Amino acid sequence: MSASDARSVEPSHAAPLPGNPGEGRGGLKRPRPRFPALRRLLRDPVATFGLALVLFAVFVAIFAPWLAPYPEDAFESHILQRLRPPSAEFPFGTDNLGRDVLSRVILGTRSALLVAVAVVGASLAIGVPVGLVAGWRDGWLSELLMRVTDVFLAVPQLILALALGQLLAPGLTTAMLALALTYWPFFARTVYAETRRLRGALFVDALAGIGASTPRILLLHVLPNAAPAIVIRATIGMGFTILTAALLGFLGVGAAPPDPDWGLAVAEARQHLPEAWWFPTFPGLAILLLVLGFNLLGDGLRDIADPRLRRSRH
Amino acid sequence: MSAVLTRPLLSVENLAVHIRTDGGLARILDDVTLAVPKGGSLGVVGESGCGKSTLLRAILGILPRGATVPKGAVLFEGEDILSDHGASVRGRIGFIPQDPYLSLNPVFRAGDQILEVMRRHAPGRRRDHKEKLVELFRAVQLPDPGGALAKYPHQFSGGQRQRLLIAAALSCEPSLVVADEPTTALDVTTQREILVVLRQLIAERGLSLLFVTHDFGVLATVCDQVAVLYSGRVAETGPTRAVLDTPLHPYARMLLACHPDRATDLLGIPGTVPAATAQPPGCRFHPRCPQLHSGCPIEVPPMLPAGEGRAVACPWYEEAPRG
């Protein structure tokens, strides 16, 4: 009881109160709430919904072979039962080759998430070091790095993916390469801006003054300042990547048949519309929900990271 | 000559600092000589751009990139600290910065950041450090000193942050405290409280103080010696009272006359501080000086002793003021 009282008292009022636990003895040992960011996120119902969607997708991806009613439908076909409407046997119906749509949606989760993680991971691996170095250094190196970043930023993502698909073999790897090549500049610019802002900060000078090395300053002291922006960008980038990967699958330069890919499924279903409405609907819904999940989660994280927005929401 | 019989704690001797810029070589400091005696306090005063902050950075070993020191030395207890960028005196000089906002990294708890420095430079274990820091927080009158350890920098107000930084500067028990206009960003009442706290802490612990400011009022409250800087050179030095009452250098005279408390009307000094890349030859103040003589644009005036421990960089200081 007394501990919670002490926390609610304004510090300026707390000083003259005798025996206040905030003073002296108690001050060193006050329990801190664990994971304050997660708590704040869970207080936001919309962001919690986003988090739930993402976690659900991760769960489905991990246990896909056990969750799918017909796991072998990833590759096999059963022409005799093609284009059956949803029923108890096939809750999402069957596709043009008689495969269970539900199974293929479940099995496609893994590749959708893998593409997202790989693309965002590769973009981070390129963008963060480029941003740090360009932000820290002056002169030609910084200029060169940022102008190269601008060039990549100017390349339209889909056109590069289509071009690479023509140059190399069309497939998921090519699509991922194209997506990573066009997404890293966003991270580079975010990290660049933060590094530039903090480069002249006194605490950075002080670190240099007490002999900290440049990598130490950049990685341990500057980068954490950019972390919220990076995490938000990465989360939203996941959703964005899934959407674009599905689009590339639809255009035929992403996943190739018979892979259980959501975008590919929507593309294949085109010829059977409007009769077989279930065929594109369920993979499409999967794309929608996962992208929505990542976007809502990203928005929620941004609200936590930006105190001004946080205050305006409550 | 004048009264430096004991060795000063910190002495800056003929220090010059140049910075290469796009506009040419900037002579930020040129032949600056100053001394802070043990237990004494020296105020450095001057307009913006006269080199005050660069002087402090040179002492602290954090000169900006591209800065060179063509001549001069900074001695702390007789050791040259310029050559090793202050490495040998870490923990012995405490620094109170001007802008409390980005002086602490926003993503780490303020207490942890100070404790990290104490771990390197103060004797004892983390427990002792924490207790000592809470004690210091109390001494600088930070509200809820115990709880302050766990707070992030943005959870303090501007005045509180400045108190926090005073505590940080004193955390490793330095013998010299260097302050860069620590109260400029604060309102007048807070400014006053913080100066009182600072003065008291300095006096209690017998510390020496080097205080940089552009505010004569602040100077009079905390410093017993003063050096007036103009465009990277010392114009006048002496005991604070004497310099404030009867400034000798024409620049010091005009600068003091500009102070709103003293001036009958808003006064100024015609012209501006020359750009550090294009300083006039001879006395750097001559283009703005009302007592211009023919020698002024030619010869660099030496520091002349003027009695009572004072010195002036103007051969004409005894002449009656003109203009």
C-alpha cells in the first residue's frame, strides 16, 4: 500500500513528507515495472490486435505441417476433386488442381514470413552500417554513401524486381533480392538522420573525451537512439514486403508453382472467377490480415516511441 | 610580477587553436594566457564567438575535428594535459555543460550514465557510488534524490537537469570544475538558485572553478578573478570587483556599459566581433575602438600590468575614455 502511495505523490511534494519511501533507504531499491514498453503496447487494443495477428501467423508458420489438414497438398494434385466449394471436408474449398485451399494457406504462411524476415533483415544489414558511417563521417565518403542510397531509393521496386526476374531466374530468391535492394535505403536514411543529429551532442563529445572508440560510440550509444525508429520501420516493412512479395507472385516473378504461395494462388484463381470465389478469397484474406497485423503493430510501436503522440492519444 | 607565487592549479599558456574551415583558417584562439589558482575561481567573459567554448574544449581535450593547436600549453598541476587529450586528468576535472538537453544520452537512465563514469574514475564499489550520487543529488537539491537514479534524462525539467549535471560534474571528486554558461538556458529565478548551490558546493569542497559566461551579473556572484576575452585574445584580467567597477580596456569598458542595469539607454558596440577567418591585424578591437591610435592596426598590444593584480592588453588604457 505504502509503495503505491509513494509513486502517486508528486516528487516535489514528496520531499518534506517524513518516512517517505522515495527518500533515502527506499530510493535505491524501488521496484521497476518489467517490460514497460510491452505493457504500454498491451494497453492499446488496436496494437494488441496487430500483435495477436502477427503472433498467430508466427505460430501457424512454425507448426504448419501439423496444422494443415492435408500437408501433402503442397505438391500433390487430385484432379477429380477440383474446385469444390467450402464444405466440412474442405473448409476453404479446393483449387483448380483439387488441393485443399486451407492447407495451402497454412503452408504458405511460412514462406510469406520468411520472405518478410529475410528481406527486412538484409535491408537492416545494409542500411544500418551505411547510415551510421555516412552520418558520422564528413566529406566524400558520406556524400558517396548517401548519393548511392538516393539512387537505390529512386529505383521503382516492382520494375527492379521484374528486371531482375528477367535477368536471373524468376523465383522467390530473385524477388527477395529485388525487395532487399530497394528497401535498405529507408533504414540508411533513418539511421543517417539520427547519427547526424547526435554527432554534435555533448554526450558524444564527452565519450570521445574519455577515450571511447568510434565503433563503441556508434554502436552502443548512437544506435540505441535510432532503435525505436528502426524497429517501427522494420515492422511496417514486414507487412509491406509481404504485400509486394504476393504481388510479385501474382505477376509471376515471385514464387513458382507448385509452391503454396498466397500471391500465386490469387493469380491462378483469376481464370476460375467468379464461380470459384473461395479460391482467391482465402489466400487474399491471409495476405490482408497479416499485412494489417504488421501495420497495426507498427503504428502501436510508433505511438509508444513518440511521447508526443502517446500523450495525445489518452 | 603580479601575485602568482604558488603554482596555479590550471594554467593556460599562450594557447592558440586554429580550425580549418571552408572559409579558410579560423584563428579561434590566439595567444591566450590564463590561470586558475588552487581554491580560486576565474570567470571568462566575452561576446558570442570570442572563443570561450573552444577554450573549455581545449582544456577538456574535446576539441572539434579539424582543430589544431599550433602553439601553447594547458597545464594541470604542472602536467601538460593538451598532448594526451586530457587522458591523465580524467575524473580530476568536472565539467558542467551549457545546454543540459543533449548532454546526457536520452536512451539511458541518467543515474546509470553518471555511475558509468564513476566506475572508471572514482574509488569504491557501485553501492558506494550510488549512495554518494544520491547524496550529491540531495546537495544540489534535486527533488526525490533516491528516485532520480532510475529516471531518464527527459523526465527532468531543464533546471533539474542542470542540477543533475552539477552533481555529475562533482561525482568523481574533481579538484577543478569547469562550467560553460551553465545557467544561460534557465529562467532568472532558477538561475539564481542553481548559482547559489554551485557556489556553496564549490566553497564547501574547496574546489577551483573556471566559469565561462557572457553575463557580468552571474560573474560577480561566482568568480573572484575575471578574464575578458575578445576575438580569441585576452583583453583584460584582474580581480572581478576591480574590473567590473573600473574596466580599463576600451572593450571591457564598452561591454560593461552595454549591460542593461548600468546603461541609461540600450547601448551597443558598433560593429561586430570579426569573423575568425578574417581578423584584423594589430589589435583585433581597433576597428570598433573609439580610442584608435595610429599604432593600433599595426602592432599586437602586449598584456601590460596595471596594478592590483590586473593586466590590460591596451597601451592606451590610462587615457581618458572617448566617444
